[in-house]
Amino acid sequence: RQFMLAISVVALTGLLFWCALAESPRWLAVAGRIDEACEVLGAMAKTNGRAPPPPPPSKCEEGGDALVPEPPESSFFADICDRRLRFRFLVLCFNWFSISLAFYGVSMSSPNLPFDVYMANILSALTPIPFYAVAPMLISVRWCGRRGAIVGSFIAGGVCLLLSAVMEDETASVAVYFAGNGALSLAFAVLYMWTSELYPTTIRARSMSINSVCARFGAICSPFVVDIGRTNPALATVVFAAPCLICGCLDLMLPETNGRKMLSTIDDVGSGSDSVGPEMSENEDLSASGTD
């Protein structure tokens, strides 16, 4: 109870940022709140020492149409079930379930390894660090990108876990096991970015919240699989690895978002389920890199 109280107090400090953080200007613009979006952009420009943005477009005379049309009202579930988004939404839900199941399950399985329980947990915590360090480079290069990093990490992680279950040499088995743990850590880190870039702004927050719920289900299931591993380690490893391999194959059918503009509305998705925003120009790409 004292440990839970301590980490809860630390988490509550995040509420201090409530008043300091502004709403996303892109979301405000898509929602038709142009004046508020310009205010946020003006504050950002002032902080960064840049010229203020142009004033918001004025309304037409009374009785006319607005220069900036209000976004059409639509149901979230109707949007997410649209044929252009339905497949990627379901695949991403499975991605979040699978990575959470494997990531937390592999971490909690550390005491089952032939190590002292404390040393096993220390190694499990240190293993992802080099993979996190490599992730920014992988997602930025054209030959890999977000999709390549996710697909490669899922497949590598799943294969490593399966190999660790069948290898007879104990040292090699443990090394491959931790390599799989690191690969899954990389996939989990990049999945946040890739998921946000695959959804239009109008439904991004709600879609990602549902994906996060799927991840919580995976985390809930993982201790039960860990219990299986105490009597049958190979079966538990297969349960962790199989969904990851399936996700790696399914993700090949989703689009790459590196160097692409963010989607604003569902109409920007295009006619196919593998559509993304238009490619950024060189100036836009450099500008985005400078502000990240």
C-alpha cells in the first residue's frame, strides 16, 4: 500500500501541468475553433521568437456562408467503422493487445529465468535502453520508417521468444530471450507514434483511447500466462510470441507515415484502407524536424 501511495503521489504531480498546457491548434482548427487555434499559435511563436501567424479568416457578412466551414457532425463509431478506417482500427487494437500482453508478460516472467530474482529484474529493466536509443534513428530513415520498425520489432521479438523456448544451451537461450524483450520494447515505444499518425485528427484521441483499453486487457491477461509458465515455460513463450508474429504480418498491410502530412479528417484518408496523407515537401520536412 505504501508503494502504491508513493507512485500515486508522483503521478498526481501531472495535474500541475493542466493549466500550463494548451490545446492542440490543429485539433482546434479542425473543430472550427479558428480564433483559439490562432491564439495558441501566437503564443507558440512568441515563445520561440518567431513572427506571429496571420490573423484568422474573417466571417462573411451576416446571412452568408463562413469562409471556414464547420466540420460536419458525425458519429465516432460511424467514422471508425468506415471501410477506409475499419481495417487499420481493428489491426491496431490487436497490436496494442498483443504488445502489452507480451511486454508485461515477458517482464513478469523474469523470475522464472535461471537467475537471482533481483538480477533478473535488473537485466529486464536495462535491456530495453539500447533499443530505445536506436528507435529515433530507425523511424526517421526512409528504408525503415515507423512501419518497418514496428514490423521488424514484432517479428524479431516473436522469433527470439520462440527460439529461447527450444534452444538447449541455457546461456544462449537467456540471451535470445532478452533480445526478444528489447525488440518488443522498441515496438511498444514506436507504436504510440505510428498509431497517432494513422488516425485523422477528428477521431485520433478517441481511437487511441480504445487502443489503450485493448492494451490494458493484454496487461490483465499477462499474469495468467506467466502462471502457466511456471509449469510449462515453452507454452507461455508461445502464447507471448504468436500474437506478435501475427501483428508483424498484419502491419505490412498498413501504410507508412514517415514523411507524410497528418490526416485532419476522415475524408483525407482517401479511397483505400492503406491511404495516408500527402507527402511533405522538403521545406515542410525540415521545419517539422526542427520543431520536434
